Amino acid sequence: MLILTCPCCGVTAEETEFHQGGEAHLTRHGPGASEEEFHTYLFAKENPKGVHFERWRHNNGCGKWFHAARDTVTLEVYGTYSAQTLEPPQVIRDAITAKRPGWRWREFA
Amino acid sequence: MAEPVTALNGARFEGIATIEDAGPTGMITLRGDLASKEVKAAVKKAVGLDIPGQRAALGGKETAALWMSPDELLLMCPYDKVAETIATLDAALEGQHFLAVNVSDARSFLRISGGGAREVLAKLCPVDLSPDAFAPGMFRRTRMAQVPAAFWLDEGGTFHLVCFRSVGEYAFNLLKTAALSGGEVGVYG
């Protein structure tokens, strides 16, 4: 069971109040994107053992989307942050580094 | 004009807590920039209340202002005053980016009162309802068994709960079952 804090309304609740929305920080390439780019957007997903970044929605609460950084092995949540960003903020990266030095996830470290 | 009828039609149950249909109530969704002085003035004018803080509920005489999300309030007023209240909001917010819409018939509104009220809700929602954690004036949107619901606690120890009208009967039956006599857990003393 994950305990998440919604950065939009500030509620800390267990995961049944939320809904997972897939991998975070995907780039949807614009009109005229190559087939390769569209294929990557649709199908090339991470499946890590360890640090992972996901989108979540507070669907039984304020209804807003946000991002969460968590660990798929220990189920610890490193932090949650705004959906209006293209990459994890430094404070989240630092929180992960404190527990998992040398972590890598896609182009982030 | 036809009389408004709620989904629960005045249902009432007494067990370790009293569950009752609150009857037809005017409800207005107001979306906009809650930090703006225009919205603040409009809410004051329409229901006589300030903008509630994050996850807070403000209650007045026959009115209430509930914090739904960073850009949304639920305003309550008497059922027959909704059109008038929306007109006041529309006039006060003219030119602003906002939405005020009548959702009175979209939701069921219940009251949970009595000594077992905290316990009844705690059986159904993943929320810490101990008196230290959940105080009067707090508003919480959450999951009640399988449906979304929202509730707040007033100074008199009564919970006011809203859920979608389509699941009103389900919500009432859930609360009724949780409030059956003999079902006391006594976790909150």
C-alpha cells in the first residue's frame, strides 16, 4: 500500500483514494513526428526494478493530476510534485539520491 | 411547478448514529481563481461567506462554502434560492474567467449525527477521523467504500456528506449498515 501526498490539495492518503496514470515525463512529439517517435511515445516504457516516476490522479479527492517518485521494490514514496513540469525537481532527485545513490531513470539521475 | 424530490426521498435511519437525507438543497459549483478579490467579493455577496481555506468548510445560516480543489468551491444555499444566487455570482464576476453552475440535483446530501458518527464514517473512508485529526470546519473529499464522497464536520458534531445522486441509495445503505446497533467499535472512546 502506497501512502501519497497530493501536492494540489495537501491530503496524505492511501493509494485507493488515487489512481495511477502511467509513466511520467513522456514526450508526445508534435504533428509531423516520425513513426519511430510515435512508437517510442506509445510503447517504449520503463519497467524498472527500483526508482520509478509515475503520473497519479487524486480521483476520489480534488481530481488533480500530479507526479510521484517511488520505488517499485520497497514501495517507498520519495516524493510527489506538480504535474506542470517536464522533469523531476531537484528536491525530489536529492531525496532519491539520499536513499539510492547512483540511481538512473531514463535521462534523469 | 413540480416539487423537487431527492434520490433518498427523506430516508432516515437510527442506529449508533442517525443517518438522514438532508432534503433538497441548493448546490452551486463555482470554478475560478479563488485567490482573486473578485471571486472573494462575489462569494461574500452571494452566500455571505468568505473563501474557505484549503480543505475547509465555512457554514452560515442556510449556506455553506466548501473547498473542493485549488480552483473550485461548492456553494450551498436554500434550494429555491439557487437561480438568484447564480445570478448574483454572474453579475459580480462579469468579465472574469469563471464558471457557476447549478448542481443541486446532481448530488445527494446526507447528515450523520449522534455519538457514533465518527466511527460510522471511519468504517467506510480511508481517513483518520479521530477528534485530534479531524476537527470541526474541516472538509474532506475521499472514497467511501466504492464511490467518491465528501464530508465536513460542524461545530455541533454533525457530519454533512455529499455524494453523486446516482449512488445516493448505495451511500445511504453503506452508512446504514455501518451504523447498525451492535456495530460499535468504540475506537474513539
